[in-house]
Amino acid sequence: MSIVTRIGLDLAKDVFQVHAVDAQNEKVTNKQLKRKDLLQWFAKLERSDDCLVAMEACGSSHHWRRELEKLGYRTMAIPPAYVKPYVRTNKSDANDARAICEAASRPGMPTVRLKTVAEQDAMMLIKQRDGLVRERTRQVNRIRGQLSEYGIFIGQGINTLRRKLPEILEDADNGLETLGRSLVQLSYDYIVGIDAQIELYENKIKELARSSAQAQRLQTAPGIGPVTAMTLIAQLGDMKQFAHARSASEYLGVVPRQFSSGGKTVLGGISKRGNSQLRSLLIHGARSVIRVAKNKDEKLSRWAVSLAERRGNNVAAVAVANKLLRIVWAMQTKEQEYRVMAA
């Protein structure tokens, strides 16, 4: 059997597919493996010292990369969009594994950074909180819509609903009968319960941020709070993976999408690539920067105010988010706190 130098691993829950090639890119094997046999097969495989195992970036890729690196393999995770062009003919596990193996051979192929367990813990905490916030928003919109069927209208905003629901429950003349009133009470109790859980998660995030020197440094920048700081750290690490600040902006999708050809450059809207949650947090932070910028006399605030006056708050918010990410890149790569620049 030839010496294996590169392997494409198609991940799954129970049945995995491996496609292995030698130094001449000739196929050595393409076979299925069950989860319980996977690591044992890799441990016994006759391979080169720097054998590379490539896989698509997915839910379990970080786990399998860590396990394979313990066995002495090099690993890489490729975004699925960059693997798809290498799939030949019909889609199957065997073809997918071969496509991953071939994509890994291309120079300059974009890859996903391997997260540490601590970074994954932080992301789990942040995503749990984000899921609760989304569920609370759904419940608020649901109860507002249902009450409108009774002619009871509540203004937008969760604070408005928190204030109005007790008043509605106490009003005996609003048309709600016993069952309807009890269901509104259950919805109110559910929202209060979610509020308590969100507060618990936010306290854990703040506690984690207080114990992180990187998070403390990031929070010296405007528009960066504990949640955004921890998300930046967990998602992007120390940011030294990006050669320059624009690469970080491109990765997160806060730069214009290009439609350029024949020497003519055409720029569209923002590309919205990368992590949507992190991009949203940065844009919300940018809105807070714009909101208080009129009261400040420093370079970033003056620029934000001028841009908002010329282009509107929405365009300015994305531009400021782009600027904040570039500031974060400089802070992380140089390991320095934010320095206010005079206007």
C-alpha cells in the first residue's frame, strides 16, 4: 500500500468517508468508516510524517481536528462553498470526500481556524444567550399579534409590552374572558422567565470578560461591550490570521461586494459574509457610537457624524462597524488598548 500524504474526510454523524492519496496524487483508498472505527483506522494508517487531513467546516469539525492532531496529523477545515466546485458528476459521500481532498491540494485555499475548547465554551454561552433573545422576540411579537385580534394594541418594544401586559390583565373591561386572560398571563410569565435566563447568561459573559485580558483590552474601544468582546475573541481569536485589517472586514462581510470586469469597478451593497451574529453586534455597537458622537470631539466621532449627515444613519452604521473591526484588528495584533485621536 502506498504512503498516504493527503486525506479528504467527509464528516457525518455515524458513517464517514475517507479519500486518501499518495505523493503523486494517486488514489490509495476511498472507503466508508463507522464513527467507532475512525480514529483506530487513522492511528494504524501508513502515512507520511506531515500527512494532511482535510474536511469541510461543520459542527463536529473542531472535535475531529483536535483528535486527529493528537495522532500526529496536520488538519485543515475548508468552508463548504469552496469545496463544491470540486465535486465531480453526482453528489455522493465518495465524491464529496474526493472533492475535499482535491480542494485541500490547491494553494491559497481559504480555511477555518481551529478553535480551542475554551473558545468553543464561550461561543456556546454566547449562542445560548442569542437563542433566548430570539425566542423572547418571537414570543413578544406573537402575543402582540394575538391581542390585536381582541382590539388590544400594544406599541413596539419589549419594555412597552412588559409595562402594558399587567395593565391588560387587570382591566376587566377589555374583552378578554377567562381562558384568554389565563393564556396572556402564561405568556407574560414565560417572557419574565426568559428575561431571568438572559440575565443569567449575560452575567456569565460579563464574568468571563472580566477574567480575560483580551476582552478587557477590546472594551476600551467605543461600541465594544462584554458580549461583543467575547464574541470577537471566540470567533476570530487574536486576529493574527488576517494579514491586514481589510482581510478581517472582508471575512465579516462589512465591505462592498464587487462586480468588476474589463477594468471597470462596480461596488454593490455589503457582502454579508462571515458570522452574521458578530456582524450584527458590531453594527449595533456602531449605532451607539453614532448616537453619542455629537457630544464628543475626537476623530472617530467627528467622522461618524459627518458620514451620517451625508449618507444617513444606516450606511454610517455599517461604515463605522467596518472601522471598529479594523480598530479591533490593530488592537489585537499590536496588543494595545484603544487610543483616542484628537479631531
